[in-house]
Amino acid sequence: MENQIAVITGAAQGIGYAVAKILSARGAKVVSWDFDAENGTAMEKLGGLAVECDISSLASVEAAYAKTCEEVGVPSILVNSAGIAGPNDPLDTYDIDAWHKVIDINLHGTFYVNRVCIAGMKANGYGRILNIASIAGKEGNPNASAYSASKAAVIGMTKSLGKEVADMDIAVNCATPAAARTRIFDQMSQEHIDYMLSKIPRGRFLEVEEAAQMIAWTVSKENSFTTGAVFDLSGGRATY
């Protein structure tokens, strides 16, 4: 991945940071778009660039893109990892403000980041995008309607964009991981965490390094044919 510039949203921790580590080790210049306080420290360890960004704001995403282009160049890789879980409540009592926040970050944020980054990829005739969705987007998790809906929409949007640029050397795919022990668990009830584990045939949670290995291939030059696809990281839970 020499000479590749990789933007990774939510790379201060979790799957995003695991992806940043492996791409950096393979020669890419990594840029983390995150507003986590640990973002600078995380990127300093990798020799990457930390850019403060709220992906739910188009203006913030556009500013992050401008800074990235100015300091390191036009991104050729995008891994959209930022997201939130939201509360674990039934749909009929789900907090309206919480619903909008989940949709704003998980869906609108994915749209903004893809919209801003795809233009430079189209101009250069090359790019790789991987949007992190969720197994919840395929199957739906009870008491997580906003999260499930947002991730299902990410899958549909990814397929649509993949077809739009299928005649170029641009691959747009998504991954549907089962739960991994990251700080997103802090937003969930123990009952919901136990439910998710019970649905994984492997009998354990996903390791972030396992996710990073698959994601690294999807954004490599070797992935020159597959686009608009959904890569399963569900430990056997996914049925399609």
C-alpha cells in the first residue's frame, strides 16, 4: 500500500484503530477522522495524521477532507468505521432524539464521508471504499431499531454507489461484523450484549484484528473485481 492515503473514520480506537495499524504497517499514510480525545495519541503512534471531524456534519467532513488533501494528498482509500449503538429500548418507547442521533451519525455520516471522498477517487480513476455496517443491518436486533435501520441503510447505499462507479477502478463494499468488544459496548445493556453473543455460532465475540485483516484486503489493489458486496464477519450468524 505504498503511496496510498487512507482515511479511516473512528480510528481512535476499536476496529478503526486496528485497521489503521494494519494499513500503516503495509505502507499507507493513515488519516483518522475522529473527535475522540485520544485521536491524536493514536495517530502519533502510527505516524499518521489526526483530524478532528464530526461525520454527522457535512461542513465538518468537508473541512476534514480539505485538511487531508492539503497536508498529505487526495485519499485513495476510505474506511468508514465511526458509529454509535444508541439505547436499547423497544421501538414504541424509543427516544426520538436518540433515534435522530443514531441516524445522523451512522447513516448521514456515512453518506457525507462517501460523498466527499468519492469525488477525488473518480477524478483519479482509482479508489477503495469500505463502509462498516453490521449483522444487525441484515437481521435486525430487538430493542435496537435505530441501529439496525441505520446499518441496513448503509448496506443499501453501499450497493448503490458500487454500481455507480463499477466501470472505474473503484471498489465500494461494506462489512457486516458481529459485535466486538470495543467501547461501543458501553452504550449497551448487559442483556443486549448477552443476546448478541447467544446468536454467534462461534460462541465468542469478534476480535478487532480479525476484522482489520478482512477489511485491509477489501481496500487493497488486489480487490480489483468485487464491488457493491457485503463481507460477512458474523462468526456464522449471517444466513445470507
